[in-house]
Amino acid sequence: MNMLKVSNINVYYGAIHAIKDVSFEVNEGEIVTLIGANGAGKSTILKTVSGMMRSKTGSISFLDEEISAVESYKLISRGITHVPEGRRVFSQLTVEENLEMGGYTVKSSEIPSLLENVFEQFPRLKERRRQVAATLSGGEQQMLAMGRALMAKPKLIMLDEPSMGLAPILVDQIFDIIRLMNRNGTTILLVEQNANMALAIADRGYVLETGRVVMSDSAKSLLADNSVKKAYLGG
């Protein structure tokens, strides 16, 4: 079943045509990744899906409902959360307060069980629950941003560069958590500069170049494709 369907979107930064006739789909239960060089338009696509930017053309549907004109904050209650590049936690609030802020669209009676669910998936956050977010490591802040997104009970989480700036051992941990989130029922749209890692956990992938989708296939096939290896996988 199509959870997210993006059809022929065109997005501009002023006179710059950043996204050019992009179409792709994310099916329920999948991890789908968008890969490509810096400036290919990956983050802009996520911002457009989440309502932070608008497409001049085309459509974006979520669970068969058109959402291309829906305000960002309303998409959260519909089941879409977006973890932007750079984590952006509330630095002066504690871990637990950050998580509670993520649950502002759900009933207050649900917050305790949602917190426990997040702490089960992110044991490190449970250890740090009273700690101010500004004092967390980069990896812990990324976990917090992802955990905060889960508090809204999303059907789809969009992750933008979750491994950026992290040490290799922490990158492995973050990708293990992404796999766990998916196994626990969350569909994931992943933008990630580390194409090897992204394709290793994804079901399918789309390759972007200068704002266009130039290739799409199963993640396994893209990993084995010589042109993809040479351009994006260090092969």
C-alpha cells in the first residue's frame, strides 16, 4: 500500500529550479532512502513533503489524501514527523521535557506509555532523562531528536542526515535504531550522505542528481550497480 506518493513536484529557491519533476513512492512498512551528492535536492524534498516549502506543480498524497497545501503543524497529527538535519533539540530543556514536547498532539494520558516506548528503543535517553539536552553528545542529541519524533505516534518518519557529524561507532548505533524503529512498525523515508549505510538498511532507493531522480531500484540492486558504486559508494 502506498503511504506516501510524490508526483511531478517542482520546487524553486527564487529563480533557482531546485527540484525538477520528482516523483517517488514510499509503501507502508518500508525504509526508502534518497541518495545523491550534496546539493542534489534531498533535503529540499523532505522540506516540501513536510510543508516547509511548496511545490509549483504536481501532488503529494499521504494515505491517499492530498497534503501538498497542508500546513506543517497539521501534518504531525496526520502521522508525519520530520527530523531535520542538525538535530535541533530544545537545548535548555531536559531529555524528558524534549520528549514531552514531541507529544503535544497526543492525549496527555498517553504520554507516560509513549515515554516508556521511547526509552525502550533508546536506553541511553532513559539514563539521561533528567539531563539538559545541551549537555548531551552529538549522538545522544540525534537519538533525542528521533525519540521526540516518535512521541507523536507517526506512521511515517522522515530522517534528514541522521549520521552527520557522528563518530563511526555512533553511526552504527543510529542505524541499528532506525532498523528497530522500522521493525516496530514505523515507515521511514531516509536522506543520508552515507549511501552505503543507507542502502544497507533500506528496501528501496532513489538516486538524485541536480534535482532529478535519475535512477530507482531495490536497495540491493543499487548497492550492486557499478555506476552507483563509482559515484556514491566509493567503488
